[in-house]
Amino acid sequence: MKVAVLGTGMVGQALAGKLAELGHAVTMGTRDPKATLARTAPDGMGTAPLKGFLDAHPQVKLATFADAAAGAELLVNATSGRGALEALQLAKEHLAGKVLIDISNPLDFSKGMPPTLTVCNTDSLGEQLQRAFPALKVVKTLNTVNAHLMVNPTALAGGAHTMFVCGDDAAAKQQVTGLLQRFGWTDVLDLGGIANARATEMYLATWVRLYGTLKTPMFSIKVVR
């Protein structure tokens, strides 16, 4: 399958690497490929420049957001929350009918740590994306764990923890659940429609504080019933 991973940071690299490992044809999307390749310093999260990742994964391509989306059958939004709507707007002519796996969170670091949410309670970033691009089939998932666990859940507790999905299209959620299972997720819980992205995005307030207490991002949730 041809997959466009929109975003080139830590999350984008983790997803692109895993999808390529699974045999998918992966193109990463960015605003300006030349500028992205020219970067020589780590980004704000400490992620190494993309060129090193691409050198180690020669099968992964780099293109503009629009060109990456144009050739893709499946889209992954791995941009920052504040950049998600703009990135998809740049690719708007190539979105209709496609599934978008939305991993982003609406975090605002402008006032330091802990970050606040730019939207919560009565709306979510997942819903904003679905409203802005109604021809997309948005599925929210993977936003409750760090990038390493997204693609390697068995690295924690043998994989015995829960991943959530939500979205308005049942077939899209089924497709995404199948991909999560190939990543190693054995406990995938469907929360229902895309409005339930409010819950998983608001969990980030707890996630950040747990990170501060545990001093590691290697933790997750297990729903016991």
C-alpha cells in the first residue's frame, strides 16, 4: 500500500520507518523538502535531522504535503497539532475518499510546561480535521503513547496495554485496527465516533504529568474489565 506520512519529526520518522519495514511504499510529506533536508541541527524535541533517517531508510521518499498525499492510498497525520490543519490544507486536492490516521494532539507550549490544549471539552482536533475535510475518513489513534510505543507496543509489558480508535467511518476504523495489529497492538478498543477524540486528546494533560513523575515516556493505559 502507498502511504503518506505527513510530518518529519520524531513521530513521523517512527511511523514511516515501521510502515516501510512492513513493506508499504512510504512518502513523507513536508512543506519544503529542500529546507527540511538542509537542516543540520536537532528539532525542538531533540530529533536528529531528517537526512540521517532517510539515509538509513532509502526506500522512504520525501515530497511536499500535496505530492505525498497525491500518490497515497492511506494518510498519516504526524504533524504537530498546531500544524495539522495547515498541512492538510496544502494537500486538500488529494484527500477525497482517503483514510487519515490522526496521531496529533492540540498541545500549546507557548506558556511553557505543562502545555495547555488549544481545544478541549466541546471539540477536538480530530473533529476539526473531519469538519474541515469532510471527504476524508478521519480515525484518531496512537495519540496516547510516545512514538516508540506507537510502533513497538511489545516494548512495554509485552504489549499488554490498550490502544484506542475513534472515527465516524466503520470500515476506516477496521482498516486502521488491522494496521495497529500489524504493529503489535493486541488490545484495540473502539470508542465510537470522532467526537470521542475529545477524550483521548484531553488525556494528554494526565500523560504529561505522569511523564514528569515517572521520568520516562515508556508507559501506557490498560483497560481492565
